[in-house]
Amino acid sequence: MGETWRLILDAPCDGHINMARDEAILEAVARDEQPPTLRLYAWRVPTLSLGYAQPSADADLSRLRERGWGLVRRPSGGRAILHADEITYSVTLPESHPLARGGVIESYRRLSAALIAALRLLAPAMPIEADQRHERAAAPNAICFEVPSDYEITARGKKLIGSAQMRKYGGVLQHGALPLGGDVADICEALAFSDENARQRAKQRVRERAITLSEAMGAPIAWETAAEALCEGFRRAFELSWQPAESFPEAEAAHDLALSRYAADSWTFAR
């Protein structure tokens, strides 16, 4: 492509700030005030994020409070994710950009090339799959990482990267979670179940179907190492150059959006 994209390596933030920053960047990129942007970030405390249309009743509020974990509703779709020991990426593009053209599935397929390239840099011999359609679960399921979706990334036959996308303001935001370590089944501690047996069965299913990067690689992985690989994967896949941003003009708009929407119960518990 030969493009220059903005690169934001963000400090860990609370969930409402992270979601607000992604949306504020989307607005600015869609208005052509900023170039296409890759933002890499983390979470200040473990945080359960619900998909845009997901029922808030899926979250177990008492268990979240007991653990000091956060709760936020994403602007994008999909199912619940517990953001803890992970690196989160967001890609923001104008809707007219070649990588964004077509539908969600087509853009997932194109953007997956950069994620695959990053993983190949980290672990060249690790079995990785993308570019295929997965059958969706017949029954509703609250957990994102329990069921792979179209063109998401699996390693050693288990889901590794979960992504979601939204199209708004004339732009496209795709963000996703790459778990680095910990227990993928910890999400079950944040969700509501009929009883403890159901919770334990769900944990077993998640461990059978999802994996962390350190588990897939057989070695621990630092956030900075994963960030470097993602930057290089995107650069190689799309022939980019980077415009690093220590700060970004959307920060004030994001702060206002965080308080008015993403930290508000009227947003979090709207469904």
C-alpha cells in the first residue's frame, strides 16, 4: 500500500476510557482529520466487556465487585471478553479504505493477514489458522472465546484472537483481544450461571476451545514483545510506515465520551 498510518501505544486504562478512545479515534479518522490508526493498549484492572447487543444479565455483578474487576459495554458486537493479561489492538479506517471495503467478513479476512504475520514473527512453527468460515454455535453463548467466528485466529486448534467490528460515522473500527497469559477460563468467574456445576462445566469448555499466546508458544510473552510483533506484522502485511503518536488530539473528546456514555449505567445496562 505504501501508506503512513498513525501508531498509538497506549498506557493501561479503565474500560470506559479504552472504549471511548477507540470511538473518538473512529470519529476523527472517518472525518479525515487523522490517518488510519493502529492503537495497541492494555487494561488497568481485569475488565469484562459485553458486546453491544449482549444482555447485561450475562454479567455476575456481585462476583465482579468481589474481585475488583471492571465492567464495560463495547460499541462493537460479539460476546463477552475478560480483558486481563492481554494486548488489545484497534484498527480504525475510513469506510472507503481498500481494507474496509465490502462487508465485515471481507474486511476481517484482509485484516487477519496482519495478525497472522505478527504471530509468525513470534512463533514461526506454531500452527495457526485463519481465512476460513467457522460454523457458529446453534445456541446462544455469552463467551466470545468459546466459539470461533468467521476469519478469527486459532492456534493449535484453539481460538487465540477474538475480534469485533463496528461501522459508524463513515468509518470502520475493528478491535480485538490477544490473551498473553493467565487462565482463559477466568471469564467464567465474571459471568452469571445457574449454579456452580454449570460454571465449572463452562470453564472446562473454554479451556478446551481457547488458548493464550504463552500456552500456544510454550513460553511466557511480554506485552512489549507482542506489541512489537503486531506493529511489524501490520507493517509487512500492508507495506506501511508508522507515524508514532505520544498523545493524540482525540483525548479530550474521548474523556467526555467516557463519562457521558461508557461509564454510564444507562449505556452499560441498556440491554
